[in-house]
Amino acid sequence: MKKVLILIITISLFAVLTKVNATINEYEEIAKSDKVGVTIYAKMMNGLYIDFKIDFQGNILSKPYWMNTTNPTWFPEIIYEDINRDGKKELIIILTKSTGTGVLEREVHVFQIQQQRFDKMQIDVPVEVLVENPIAILLKSVKTELTPNQASVSIGDKKYTIDIKPLGIKPKHLFGDIYFGNIINFEIKDNKLIAIIGGQISPAGGYIGDIQIIYKYKDRMYQAESIEFKPSE
């Protein structure tokens, strides 16, 4: 009876592993980090990668609502660094949802690696941590004004004024105000998560500089530690 039970358990385990492998085989590998032990898979549909599977050191995590462009230049970026200064590294995955002339829309996901008990074993499991939306931070902290001659950006008691006449954009082609949203990028620098949001004054581009948000981990989420405007040179 004991041998039969062991055989049943073995067959069941094999079936589960086969099912997982079969599921992954239906997907396309689009990013990999051997250093971290992470492989990202997704399905292509209507010009986008969707329905993501993350293989983290042999354990599969599903992210069905993620999206990424199919342009190989902008495949998901995998980073493994300690960005909350707790002595443990976080898994950071940066997706690129769309690109084009004057457009770069990226999205960041941060995971803490936690040990969890599974089938009498302790395994490392990536658990996603909320990152405050950079556009929401910007709308709460930044005031702007656009005239035919200049663009103004105010953050707290700091005000930046940019002469837009050298850009040669006719008033009829200007936005009603500075627009932030077409260029949203993320990077890790000095073990800190940074969002970079480009400001534009015209549908034709009219790039005037970036809002840069440095995040910190507080109250179990990543939120703004500092925010500043960096005019283009």
C-alpha cells in the first residue's frame, strides 16, 4: 500500500510539472536573466505581448494583464538590486507598453522576495509591492503654465521658466498647457527607483524637460521621496 501511495504521489507530481511545462511551451520567451534565475514568457496578440508568465527560479508567477511592445529593442528589463536598503535585493521588471515618435510609455513592477512554505519546503516567492503612479504624483505636486513665449513649471517654492521661442513652434500648434504623459520612463540609479516623465508643449514634440521622481519605500509601498524638474539643455 505504501509503495502504491508513493507511486501515486510521484505520478501526480510529474503530471503537475508536465502541465506547467506544457503551459510555458505555449508562450514565447521574451526576457531572461541567468544571474537572477528569471525568465519572462508572454503571448503575442494584436501587436502586443500579453498574458505574462514569470519563471522565478523554477516557480511560475502569472501576470495576465501585463502588456509589452513586440519591438525587441524594448523587451522587458530585468533588474535585481536592493532599492529599499533593507539588505535584500528586489526583483524589478520594467515593461514598455508603447513607443513611437515622441512617445515612450513604460511601467515598473517591484517584487520583494519572501520565503513561503510550500509542500513542507521553504521556497523564495516574489511578492509584488505597490508603486505609486508617477502621473498621480506629478498631478499632486506640479503646477504648470504655457504661453506663446514661455513655459513655467512650479514644484513647491521652486519655479522654472523656459523660453520656448527658440523652438519655433507657432502658437496655433501649442497645447493648452504643458503635457506630461507621452514619455514615462523608469531607471535604477544608486540603488533608487526613479521615474522620468517628459514634458511636451506641442503635438509635434516640443520637448522642454523632465520631471524626475525619486521613490522611497514607506508604509509598505514605493512613494515619492523627492520630485524635481530638469529643463532640457
